[in-house]
Amino acid sequence: MTDDASPCPAACLDCLAHALFLDALRCVRTRCGRALPGAHVLLLGSSVAAGQFRGLLSRPASGWADRLASRLARHGVRLANYALCLNDTRGTLRDLGHALSLASPRVVLLSLSLANEGMLAAEDAAGAASVADQFLVGMRRLAEAVEASGARLVLCSVYPNNGYAAHHVQQLRRVYEEMRAWKHAYIDFLSVTEDGAGRWAAGLWADGGHPNDLGHQRMFEAINVAQLIEYCSVAHASYASDEPNQHHSQAHVQ
């Protein structure tokens, strides 16, 4: 950079991201860092998985992952939530090895968003497609790493955002369909939370990027808890078939 060069906007964004990262790290580590060693299920994701209702300025509450952890615990299954606010595929790849070594999980849940990957900044169709490509490449790399560890992978679908324009929604649909066609078990969050146009359905959102309490409940109900317990090879004869979570939109594991 020359002496008269103006500061790089990307550098400014990096500084902001770093500052926000410290807050995000604080909110996650105080809640769930202690739960990592010896977990049956490891969750990697971003702010929605971490239980945030209104981004970094809100206190973590009982999100879908907390409800899942509570339900699993009834059957002797421990979930470690390693979700980090603002995380994207690249950040998750950096975290993955450390999280796997701490938790030694039997099952890994991946729940990341296109918004954190940069979708909202894509101004046209080409830009949105590029973000989607980056996301899919990152998710495939994560899937390969999880498989190499010996754990079973369960993918969580992408989910709505009220800031998405038509060219963003096109790529949201594409990523949703492509991931659903992969060989891994699949939790369908999108179909139970969107309004049909890629945005949160009425009454399900706290802000443009985060579900409210009811939205988190809908996401929780999309999870096949009995199947997760089975994946963990934990005795689950006591699991009642009439419990909630009947929206089982998971792909068959091949």
C-alpha cells in the first residue's frame, strides 16, 4: 500500500468482525464451553444454533438447540453446543478439529446460515451464486472432515432471512435442494419456518436474521430426536413415539 492510499474497507470490516467475535466468543464460552468433553452429540453452528434471538446484543435464551439438549438428556445423551455467533463455513472449519478433539462425539450437527457466509452483501445474481458456491464447498469440506473423524454427520438446512431479495432466495433454494440430496441425514428447518418467499413466516422472527421463541420451537420440532438417539447407540426404549417432534424431514442415510 502506498503512503497516500486510503484505508482498505475490508480491513475496517475485519476490525469490526474481530471486535464482534470477542463478544460472540464470550457469549458462547460462558454458556456451553464446559459441556464439551465427552459429549455424544456435537453442534457446530452460528448465532441461531447458539440460541440468540436478536443477534449479539441479546442474551442467549432457550433456542432450538437448548430444547434439543434438554430432550436428549432425558435419555442419557449429552449435547455439546459449540455454536458461535457470526460463524461461517471457514470459521467452523477452523474450530472443527479442536471441537472434535474435546468432545469425541458420535454425532455432529452442522447448522450454518447463508447470511453469515455473505449472502446479504451480494448485489446481483452472480454475486449470490458465488456466495452459495463458497458455502457449498465449505459444507462439503466440513462433511468430509466429520466423516474422517468417525462421527456421523447430520446436516441442518439453511433457513430464512427477512433481508433476502429475489436473487438471494434463488440461491437459498438451490443450497437447500443440493444439501438435501447429499447422503447425510438432513434436518429441514426451511420449510417449517419460511413464508414461501425465503423470509421468516409471520410470528416466527425476532429480527430479520433470527427466530423468536416460536420460531425456535418450530425448528426444534423439525428434529427427529429418536433418530439422533439411535445414532448415538444409546438405549432408547423409553423414548415415547407420541412425544413432540413429528416433523421428520430428514433424508435417509445411505
